[in-house]
Amino acid sequence: MTEIEFKSTLQMLIPMVIQVIIDKRNVSVIEAVKLLYISGLYKKLEIEKTKLWHLSPLALYEILDIELTTGKLVFPTEA
């Protein structure tokens, strides 16, 4: 995947993850953006070779939820 393709993928994926955060946590857009962008998940998602970009928005939210609850990043076996 080229850098441009990766950036494009993230540009499509991130708003979907933010929407799941809003729906699941009943928070504002601003709060959802903050929760995602300060997370360890986002830092890993920004790295193409982690292949986290291939997970669904809901799967990414579930990883984020575990991180917010426990402070630990727990990735699915296939990630």
C-alpha cells in the first residue's frame, strides 16, 4: 500500500470510528475525537505496517474501549 493509499484509507476510516464512539459512549463529536486521537490505538493505527486499518470501525472501537477501561492495548489475534 502506498503512503497516499494509506492516508486515504485513514481519512475514510477515522470518521467511521468516531461515529461509533459517539454512538457507544453517548459523547459529543469533540469528545469522541479527543478520545481517539489521544489513545495508544490511534498511535498504532497511524502506522501502516500494524495493519490495524483493515479492522472494522466497530472492532477498532472495541480495542479503544478496552484501552480506556484497562489502560492496556489488546489487539485481536488477526491484527
